[in-house]
Amino acid sequence: MPRAVYVLALGVFAMVTSEFAVAGLMPQLAEGLDATVPQIGYLITAFSVAMSFGGPFLAVALLRMRQRAALMLLFAIFLVGNLLAATASGYPVMLAARVVSGVAAQAFFGISISLCAQLARPEIRGRAIAVLMNGLMLGTLLGLPLATVIGEHLGWRAAFWAVAVLTAAVALCTLAGVPDADHAEGTGSLRAELGALRDRRLWLAFVTSTLIIGATFTLFSYVNPILTELTGFSAGSVPLLLVAYGAATVVGNTVVGRLADRYALPVLATGLALNALFLAGLALLAQFRVPAVGLLLGVGLVGVTMNPAMVSRVQRIGGSRPLVNTVHNSFITLGVILSSLLGGLAIDAWGLRAVLWLGAAMAAAGLLSLLPDVPRGRSATSGRSSGARGNNPEGADAKVVETLTIGS
């Protein structure tokens, strides 16, 4: 595995830590900025919306830059966003800081994924993406608790100063440890980038990714009230359960990364089917602690951990272009936005269990979105010999997907 992939994962870790920091600092931010807790919650929404809609435009602006230079510029923009947050004199400044940070983070993810695919050998690209995505998993497992602890003991400004220092340090590591690669495949021309987005199969893959992440975040967005109000855990127990959840995501991400290169579609189908079952099971059994914890960990194993397979599917269709990967990440972020928005409406109308049923329905819809790939995979295998079939990932993908969807 190229060393540069691990360095890029550190960048993802820094940006995810900043993204989630607000969630762990809500009371301190509300007091320090003279705002309400719901207003502080909008800072999370602003970051996500900026990622989803602003990131692709910034990625387009950086198309003609060499990739390491583009990463360094994005680190600089992200650093400015966190310095603004650390020194914010009021809520409007903090809101602007989150928008700046969100746009930079999304473009960084897209370019990093493209560069990761470019650096790794084709047969280990899925594993390389899994290493990169472990930065995201570790941001949930370690970054959020660390930012929360710093905020509780030294104040919320210190948490953003810490992220700023981390960002500067990772930028230096990137400058030293990531090769000065030229443009990724097909880049340098906006027409070529936009041309890759004309493939309808690519948009279907984007929709699947939205549904995978949306289903998972219906639980994660409301995990605290679900565990305390439905399952009956104390508030002090929730952080420990979240650490266990984060550990499950690291394990699942590693396993999926090993399988993503050859079996992207079967992995996605299996993950979606299991996620639907786990979320529905949690909706039914949330009042029982042992099953609830088991089902929570199950979602951790098969939820956001689908990222390597999602990326592998997208890159198989659209290549490793930065704009394709950035738009894909925007659809992933859209899943987070939809889960919190629709989840809030469902809770208001039917209570906390409704959000779990919503997640199960989104996972089931994601499974159905894989069906159009089955006939194409079968036709691809029909013209090949049995020996060739063994080396055809799309054929293997289609056969397993067909079995899973018919069986479900």
C-alpha cells in the first residue's frame, strides 16, 4: 500500500473531526455565541449543505491544478475556516466559517479519492479506498470524543484551534509524503469531466450511495435519544456505545475494502439487505438492551462501511476523475441531509421508532436501485466462456445481486 494513502487518510481524519466537532460542543457553543441549541444545530446543516452543493464547484475550479498543489490550497482554505471558527465573535461569523470549511472538505475528499485510485495498483484500489475511509471512521471514533473533551476542559475555541493545528501538521505531511502527481485520468478539460457525468448508470450509482448513507444516518443522527429514551441507557453510557459503534465501522470498512475490487455489487447488496434487517429489528426491539446493542453494532458493520464498494462502483462507471468523485461525495452528503430532515419529520409525526422504519425503507429502496445492473451483468457474461466469467467482476456482481434481491 503506498504510504501516501495513509497520509491522505490523515487529511480526511482532520476534516471529519472538524465536521463533527460542533455536535460535541453544542452547549458551549450555544452559550459562547449567545445562540440556541437548534441554531447551533444549523451549523451542522450549513457544513453539510456547503459540502453537498459547494464542493463540486470548487473541484471544477481546481481541475487544471496538479493534484498535490490542489490539496495544499484546500488545506489552506480549510485552515482559514477553522481559524475563523476559533476566533468567531458571533454566530454569523461561525456560520460563515462552517460554510468555508464544508466547501473545502468536500473538494478535498473528491481529489483525495481520485489521487488514491491513481496511486494504488488496480487490484488493490478497493483496499486503498478503505484505508482512506478509515480516516472518516477514526474521525467518528476518536476525533469527535477528543474535540468534545478539549471543549469541555479548555473551551470550544480551543477545540477549533486544535483542529487548525492538526490541519497545518497534516498539510506538511502531505507536502512531504504525497507525490506531485499530474491530473487524474480524463482531467484538464471541463468538457471531459462533464461528459463523464452524462452516463445514466453513474447517477443511479449516486442514488444508491445516497440511500445507503441516508439509511445509516437515520439511526446515527438520532442515536442519543433512541438509546436513552427507547432503550433506557443513561446519558453517560452513550459515549461508550458510540465508541463501540465506531470500532464496528473500522472493522466493517476494512472487510469491505478487501472485497470491493472484485465484488462491489454483491457487497452493496448484502450490506443494504442486512442494514434494512438491522434497522427494522431495532425498531421492533429497541426497548431490550442486549438486542438493541447488537443491532446498533450491526448497523455500524454494514452502514457507512459500504464506502469502498460505493466508490469502486462509481469509478468502474465514471473513472477516477476528481469531479465524478466530488459529485459522488455530494450525493453521500445529501444522504446525511435527507436523513436528518426526513427523520425529524417522521419523529414529529410518529415518534422515535419511526425514524428507524424510515431507515429500513431507505435501505430497501437502495437494494432495489441495484436491480438495473443485473441484466447488464448477465448479458456481459453470456458472451464469454466459463473461464472468462471467473475473471469478470461485473458478472460475479450481477449473479450475487440477483440472488440476494430475489431472496429478499
